[in-house]
Amino acid sequence: MQTYHDITHDGGSDIIGQVNDLANRTRSRLEGVDHVIAVMSGKGGVGKSSLTVNLAAALAEAGPVGIIDGDINGPSVGRMAGVRGRPLQRGALSILPALASGPSVIKVMSMDLFLEGETSPVLWDAPTQRDGYAWRGLMEAGALREFISDTEWGKLNYLLVDLPPGSDKLPNLADVLPAISGAIVVTLPSAVSLAVVGRSIQMAKEILDTPILGLVENMSGYVCPECGHLDELFPTGEVERLASEVEVPILGSVPFDPLISTCADQGRFYVREYPDRPAAASIRAIADKMITLL
Amino acid sequence: MKFLCMECDEAMSLESTDGPERGSMSVVFGCPSCGRKIAMLTNAMETQVVRSLGVKIGGRTVPSEPMEMVRGSLVNRRRNISDTLGPVETSPQNVELEESKCPFTGMVNDAFDNKASIQWSDAARRRMERIPDFARQMVMKGVEDAAREQGLHEVTESVLDDVRGRLGM
């Protein structure tokens, strides 16, 4: 009796052909993109999205940059980049990304742009919502694939993909987008964050070929808004210990500044609004290191 | 997934598809040698898994629309999105082919185009505005589905009164 592997076709659907077509579409869509960078962290609440939009603003000073909000269920990049509510427009077999206001080109695609209200949950139409654990993850992966392959990205120096928390997110991205140039890992200097982030790095290193460009220590200290004095928020030295353990470089440390959050809430780019603040200087230095590494 | 006719030891070919009917697809395969037919019947979860993969059982006859899955499957999408982007649909000449070979296009179109075909009276729409943003789209979808089941093309206040008990409005 023939086995599965003896039979060369699937009866008429050509599922493998369809999957290859999807992969080819992704590849051709990104032909004008020089570098795809994943911004990841195993831990939530480390300031990954606000760092992503500000890195994008810093990188965009040298040329066009795109941001994909990979957090399908909890999109926030649309608001942070000031494009939430912008009307979407259709291109040739594609959707045009939202263009952030300002002197440089920052293109954004996020679930934020598709949702009715800012507090609308992401609900997928389905014959039944029961047993959704079996397909919701697939829908999220499918949405991420469409954001990559169906957005008219055009020419970009960098496409940043802001991934949601979870050690499985980078492998998921690699499944739909094999050509990732590198990943940046964001962490807080707390022991809990470092442990979770360390796990994510090890997973990425063990099962993927994606190079880890380095660690970014976010909220590394507190800058007094009055006198500019930098105080510690967490014990020092822990990030260096992790970096040494997992053998990845530290790209930089970004001190906590309440103005980062204020700007994010108002859809403005902190590095543009407050270029002289210590955190803005740190973010620019990280962007410069990324350019050098790539 | 492949199907084998054990008597002929030959791979079966897809012959027809039907549905989705209450979330279930019927996909018929036949043996090219002896003509024996079998039907694969999917449950709702299996149907949704195939849909979420972005592939179509029976193969594609027309290229996919941009953001087809997101636009076709997101319940709480922005109301004006079809105005700016156009509906997710197939050209009329391909509808018959799509219906016979491509069941999941039907689901996508159900989720997108048919909603646009239900009109709302001003009074009914005003009543919907009392519902919080996050729940409004879900409620409207439920009302439109109920109207469709009754063969109606417009939601009026009397339609709302009719379905409010069922939806707890």
C-alpha cells in the first residue's frame, strides 16, 4: 500500500504550491528593504514598543524606515507613532502603510489601523469561538504575514518588527519571514526580566540562525527632570552578567524618562521632541551601533 | 492530507466541495480508477484552522486580495474600511468557479461583503450608538446575521426589537 510520501500530489488543492506562493509574495514585497530587524523581549512591560518607535525615528534620519506592529492582540504602535485612525489606502495589490508625520519617512502597519475603536478587542470571525486555542495563534501568524507581504513598503533602509512578549515570538516571525537581518533584545535590569529575556535569547540562538545584534537595557536609571541627575532604579551589573552568560553585546542603556511615555501617549517621537535629553542621546547611540553592526 | 483508495492503491482526487454550512465543509474525493467516492466532513474548528492558514481547499482560481484574511475575518474592524479599500471579493466571472472549487472564499465573502449588503435605518443606527464602542461591532454583526436569517435587507427598529431578547440588548 502506498504511504503519504509515495503520493506526490494532494488531490487537487496544491496546498504546498499555495504556501510557496505566499512565501514568494513575502520575498518579493521585501525586495526594496535592506534590513529587517526584530525587536523582542521574553518579558512584557519593558518598553519595547516605545523603544521601537524611537529607534525608528532615529534611524529614519538617514533614510526611510518601516515599523510592523507584531503585537496583533495588543497593538500600540499606531498610537505611539501618531497614525491611529488614519484612513488606509489601497495600492497595486497591496495596502499603503500609514505615514507618520514629520520630516523623515516612517511607514507603519499595525492592527491599530484596522480596529473600530481604541479599546476594541481583536476578535476573529469564526463558525465558533470555542476551542479557539487551536486556531487563534494561526490567525495571528496569518495577520503578521499579511502585514509583511501585503503592505506596500517600497524602499526602506530598515523595517523594524515590534514583537509581543514571549519566547516563541521570534521563531514565529522566522516562520513567516525567514530573512531577518538581526534581533534586538530589550530588557529591564531586574532579575525577573533578565531571567525571562535570557531564556528568549537562548531559544533564538538554539533553534534559529537569526543573529542577536545585542541587548538594550531599558529604564536603566532615572533622570531627574529638574536637575538632570541620573539615579539608579535597579541593582547595577546584572545586565552585564546576562550579556556575558548568553554571549551577546550590550547595545546601550536607556534611562527612564517620563517624557518618553508622554510622547508615546500623544503620538509624538521623543527623540525628535527632546533630542537633548539623556535618554534620546542613548537611543540615538543605539541606532548608530545598529547601523554599524548591519 | 491525502486520501488513498485502498482497493486500487491509488491516490484519490478532489471532486467537489460544499459549504461551509454551520461551520462544516463537505469535501468529496474520488478514486480515478474505480470511481469510489468518499466525503471528508470538517467540524467548525477544523474549518477555521484551514481558513487561518491562508490557503484554499480546491486551489485558488484568482489571486488573493491584499490583507484578505485580516479584512475578511476581523469582527471589530473600522466601519469605513471597505469604503477606502474596496471589498474583498472575486470578479463575477469567477464566482461560479470559486463556489464550486473554493469553499473558504465563500466564508471570507460572508464575513465581509454580505455585511455591507445589509442596510441600517437611521433610527436603528442611532440606537446602536448607545452601545459602547468595544461591543458595538459584535452586536451589529449579531443583528445583521439575525436579519439575514429572516431574509431581510434592512435593519429597522422593529428588527432590533425582534432580536433584542436573543442578544440581550
